[in-house]
Amino acid sequence: GVLINTESNFATLVSIIATQLSIDISTSKIEIRYKIDERSPPIQIHNDMGVKVYVETKKEHRDMSRYPLCVTTTEPVNLETNSTLIPLLCSDTSKHMRVIHNSYFSNTFNGIGEAIGLIGFGSCEEVDELEELAPGIIVNPNHSLFEKDQVYKNKYVLTSALKRHSILKHFQFKTTRSSSIRLKATFSSFHLGKKYENILRRNKTASEKLRVVETNKYVYTVLDGITQFIVCLHQRTCTCGRFHLDELPCPHALAVLTIKHTGYEKYCSYYYTRKNLLLTYQFQIDPLPNESIWNTPTHVLEEVVLPPHGKRLPRRPKNKRHTQLREDGFKKAKITCSNCGQQEHNRKTCKNVRPYDQE
């Protein structure tokens, strides 16, 4: 151990440690750290204020084993002239610290011309991972300089550094991650008009229950229950008729595109895009006057428009329509009589005798 005066500064502390460990300050760099507890990251002493904080903290706990100092030194070694490795001893152990040869990093970090030596002091946490010795990896959770293509030791170091950086730079902004409006604005489909985006969403929902069978590269068979539809992506047609008439993917075409992991942009008409809709109204449209002052031609006023002539079927109209295949699975509620408790008729048409009338 070493004795530190309460009035010592940073230079005095470095000189005492260097004398105790026989370190040449002119050729070696010394870093001094200590830990408050096991869960907190190491705190580095790099100026006079750091020494004063450490001394005041040490005064409150007189125990010699509390708040030990960890001293790390880096010293360049000429591998060509000196092939022997100098053992570095800890103050409380007799273990030789490792000196890492640059051949370990030659394939990863494009060659490092120096070996790196570490020295432990007190009961510091031992460095077991060799990647921590590389200068290209950031291991300090209090790192404040952020640059492009930086490499961090693990997720804890990265998140700790980002939290500290946000406090220093006063980043106090919060956003809602699960916002439906943000999701709609960020992941909206390829700049279609709002009306046509809603149509695509409804078709996409309807296509999730369909089954697709591939025939060849462009032709697919889509099964909707017992009904099948043929979709041709090359000609942009479907046997339902909606794909080539609307020039917008129908549910059957969307089911095929989902299986192929293909976008819908090139299968929609250009006239449905927002850019083309804005070009439609780029010209000035003059407003119309009141209908009472319109100059309407006489032959237009005399023309009488009648409804089309339709032929009525010679029987009573049906009360029930033909249900689709998907509607057969829904069960309708049966009518229950409140008089006798039986089903399929009501109280007015009940022909049974009430229970209390029998008594």
C-alpha cells in the first residue's frame, strides 16, 4: 500500500504510485481508477478534483480494503530489439500480468506495431477478455466522444455512454414508440391517394384467408373456399375481373404478391398516385354561379329523363337473399316462445296450453 497526504494533488499521487511500482512516467502512461461498489462502473482519477473526491470518500470509511485503486499502465515495447517479456507484478499478488503480442490483432485490426502491458493494483477487476486490450474497442461506460464506426465492448457500455451523452447535451425529448399515426406515416404504401390506400388495406385483410397454389412463374391459382381464381401477374389479370378493370390488385392478386414477397407498386395504375392526383387539379377551376341564373338551352330543359324499363318477374319477391359461402358458418339465434318455452315460434302463434292453465 501507499500513504497519501490529504493535501496531495494528482501529480503527487502519480509520482507516489510510479515510485512504488518502479514505473517510468516519461515512457509510460498511468491511468488510476477506483470503484464505489460492485455494480457501479470504475471512476477514473484524472485531475486534482478527482483526488480530493477520492480522499474525502476514503475518510468516511477507514477500512483499508474499501475503495482500492486500480492502476493501468501502457508501455510501448520494441519487439524487434527486445524479444523477452518483462513480468509486471501486482502489489498484492505474485501473478505475472500478460503482455499481448501484436500477432493476435494482426488479422482483426490491420496490425498493431506495439505490445500492450497491464498492471493491476489492489483488488481490481481482472481483465480476462483480450478484446479489451485493443485500442479500437471502447470499454469505458463514461465515454463522451461519439464518432462514426465506433466499436463498443457490449450493450451495457453503449447504453451507459448514450445516457451520459444525453444528459450532457440536454436531450430531453420523448416520443411515443407505439403510435398508430407514426406507424401509418412511416410505413405507408408507395404514395397512393388516401382512397386507394384504404382499398388496398381492405383487400390485404381479405387476402389473409386465401390459399395460393403456384402453377408457373406468373400464373397462380387462388382458392377461396371451394371457389378458385386464376391470377396472371404478367398480364395483370384475375378471373374475378377486378384486377384488370380497376388496375389495382384485388385480394387474390395481393395473396399472390404476399407469397412472392413482392411489392405492390408496379401493379397499381399511375393515375392513382398522389403526384398524378395533384397534377389533375393544378389548373385553375372557375366557380359556378347560382343555379337560378344558369343559361340552360331550351332543348335540354324539354328533355325528360325516365328510369329504365325493367321486366318484373311473375312471382312474389323473395324475402331472403342467397347467402355466400362464408356466411354459412354464422348461426342465427332461434326464436323462443315466452308462453311455453319451446323454440321456432313466438307467443302470438303459440298453440300450446300454458302450465298454470292446466292446474
